[in-house]
Amino acid sequence: MMKKIIQQLTNSSRVLVASHAKPDGDAIGSLLAMGIALERVGCEVTRYNESAIPAVYRFLPSVDSIQRQLTDVGCFDTAVILDCGGLDRVGSAVDAITTIPAIVNIDHHTTNTRFGQYHLVDVNACATSEIIYRLIQAMDLELDVEMATAIYTGILTDTGSFRFSNTNRAAFSICEAMVAIGVNPSAVARHVYGTYSLGRIKLLNLALDSIEISSNGHISIMTVTREMLSDTGTQPEDADGLINYARRIQDVKVAALIHELENGNGESRSRKRFHVSLRSDGSVDVSRIALDFGGGGHAGAAGFSVESSLAELKKTIYSLSEGIRGTCHLN
């Protein structure tokens, strides 16, 4: 399949490269590295993500080339969709993207739906950036420091600095190779983990105050509302990573971050749109929970979107505690 994908890409003149909305380091890193690689083989490339890039990733090379709007998708021969379990994860442009003649699906999520004409899905990969590294090698391209920095950042963040269960031998060997090319690990870490705006610190304070724990202590819920963002002068991307504080609470097996989205149902103030991020301590497969709500992800990190009242949503999440205490969603 990799050979077929390389043939499709090298025969294309205009390529759209996109990753999932509300991007993390892997979604951004794989997008940037793939974009540079395709330009190397002569493609005209449009990089797309509908969400604002979180401040901690704005140091990455060519990040300013990522567009947030698509105007004319009819000009593309091929779309390369990265780090998306389903095509709908690209966001509001999904219908337009489906009209592109060839769609290449590159991902590592266990819940991937195998959308598109070409699938390069490896659930054993530590990150989509790992797959992009192998693809670039198969294209006989020499990685430069820009591609290496993007790939290193994608692997570093998706493995939680090599702390998560998806950390494999390739994570270390590839990152070692990227450092040999010229990546500065301390500089990447300083950008990704070491710099926060005052507004983000204030948002963290409000988010920590919002934490609630289920009666059996196995579920923690953190909430970030639009009002909290407004009061702290922050953006939705500033909530990235906050869920890890709720996950690290003693005895918690599953942490949920309820993030209120824009464009709620205007007909009812009680029902709004939320995105729920789930994180596990390793004993619970949260991708199975997310699938029940139309979402997806990994065993240790998953999510879904829903329209509900906040009270109803919390009640639904708390109801999972019985299954978690038993065997319903255990690995």
C-alpha cells in the first residue's frame, strides 16, 4: 500500500494535506512534515487545519503556511488526511473534501474507519508522525531539520514525552535520528512544555476548581466553559493538556474534560455543544467508551462530541463508573 500511495502522490500536481480539528502536536507535526516532503517531489501543497494552532506549537517550521479555510477543493488531485480516525474529524470541510478524487488516509488510531481510497493505518505506531517518517524514507527523500523537528515534536507529544503506553522502540530510534539531523530537544521541550501565558495559568486555576470526582473515586471530570475562556482572555486551544491534571489524581482511572464549544443550539439555552476528551490510567480502554458516543481514539486517549445540557452530560459520564469498577471497559 505504501508503494501505491507514493505513486499516487508523485503523480499528483496539487495536494491537500489536512489533519484533525483541535490539533495536537502529532496532528501538526505530521501535517508539516508531509507538506514539506510533497513539495520536495514537485507537488503544489495546501496545508489545512480548521482550528487555530495552539501557541506552544507555533515555533514549528512553516506553521504559518497552515490555512484555516478552503475555497476551491476542485483543484486538488489528492487529499492526504492525517491522524484522523474518521474523515469527519477534519471538521466543517468534510463534505468538500469528500469530492476530491483520491483520499489517502494515514493514521494510527485503533478506531480508524478506513475511509478513503488509500489506507496507511498502523495501530502499533506510536504516532502518525512515525508513519510519516517511514513514508518519507520510502520516498527516498533526505530529511532536513525542518521535517525532523516536526516529526520529533509529533512523537514527543503523542507519547507524553515517552511516558504513555504507546511508546515503542521506534519512538526512541526515530527521535535519536531526528536529533542527529539537528533537532534541539531542549528547545522543543521549552516551547511545548515550558511557556504559558498568564491567561492560560488563570484558565488552569478555574479548570482545577471545576474538578469533580465520582462517588467511587474512579472518574474525574474537569470542565472548561466559554465563560471561563472569556474571563481569562484565552482561546479554546489553551485548554490543550489540562486534562492531564485530572488524570493524575490518586485512584482515578478515567478523566474527562468537558469543553463547551461555540455554536450551541440557539433554540435551547439548556442544551449546548460539548467536546469530551477522555484519558485513562491504562486500566480502561477509553476508545470503547468514545465509540459508544460516536467518537474514537486510542485505548489511553479518546474523545467524542455531543449536544446536551452540562448536568445531563456529567450524569452520563458518572454513570460509567459502574462499568469501570467492573469489567465493562477494562482491557
